[in-house]
Amino acid sequence: MKAPLGKGVFLIAAPSLRDPNFRQTVVLLCEHGAEGALGVVVNRPTAMSVSEALPQVPILEGQRHVLFSGGPVQTNQVMMLYRLDQLPENSHHVFEGICLGGDTDLVDRILTTSEGREAFRAYIGYSGWGPGQLESELQTGSWFTIPADPNAVFDKDPTRIWPDIVSTLGDDYRHYADMPFDPSLN
């Protein structure tokens, strides 16, 4: 399975990728073009709650929404992915009812009036690549690409996203699904 680079694609870290920023990660590409690429790691929850990162948003007080580590770039900035039934006009559409932004009014709406599938995830930092950098990393075998799945982003246990996807890449990769984060522990 290989998907062309673009918005709405998962970058799956190859088992051989040793960079600690991306080891065993799944990155949702939110932007890709001649100027580079931007995405968020969807499977790295932190020990911090969103309410700690955004104390100025009263609706989050007492909520147990986990803050995710989106990547090593601008780790002082919170970005949000939203799954909405209807995307706002000013939103940055990523794929299938998913948009990227920082609008806390949407968080308020989701937590107070939303019923069903609407959701949000908050990320501290993001993942970024300069022009041609991601393409080069793909050529060296650092990443696999597959179409993104909104259920993996919002509904799945984040600790199971990478192993579950890797196990679907074929017999050559299935045994990596249960590999420890630090292979020297094996």
C-alpha cells in the first residue's frame, strides 16, 4: 500500500527509522507542497492534559483530554485537529471532515453541544519538512505512506496505531508490530 504524498496521508515510520522524534510514529500530513510539508504525530500522547496547556479555555477545566506531542517543531504552540460534521469556512481542511486549526470556540461547541462523532485532539508542536526533504526521506525508506483514517486519529488507542498499521504492511513487517521502542531491550 502506497499513497502519494499530500494532505490526508499517514506517514508510517519504518521500523528502521531511529530518530527518537519519529521512532514508531504515525504522522498525519496536513499540508504538502513545493514549500515543504507539515503534519502532526497522532500516536504520541503526553502526560499533560489539554486543560494544562490551555488554561485560558474554561470549558476544558476538569476535562481529561490528553495533549499529544505533534512533533519537534514549535513545541510551545498548540494546534488542534477537529472532526466536524460541517467544517467552518475559515478552517484548514485536511481530509474527510477533518480540519486543522487553533479555534477554541470549536472546542467549546464540541464539548457542549456535539452529539456523536464530532471530536478534537490537541497537539503541542508539529512535524515539518523543508522543500524536498520528505521526498528524500521516502526514497531512503524512512517512511511508508497510506491513506489516513479518521478513526485511527480520533477513536483508536494511540499506543496501538503504529503496531496495528505495521502489521497490515505484509508478512515482511508483521513481526515488527510488537517490537519495543528501544530495540536494545529485545
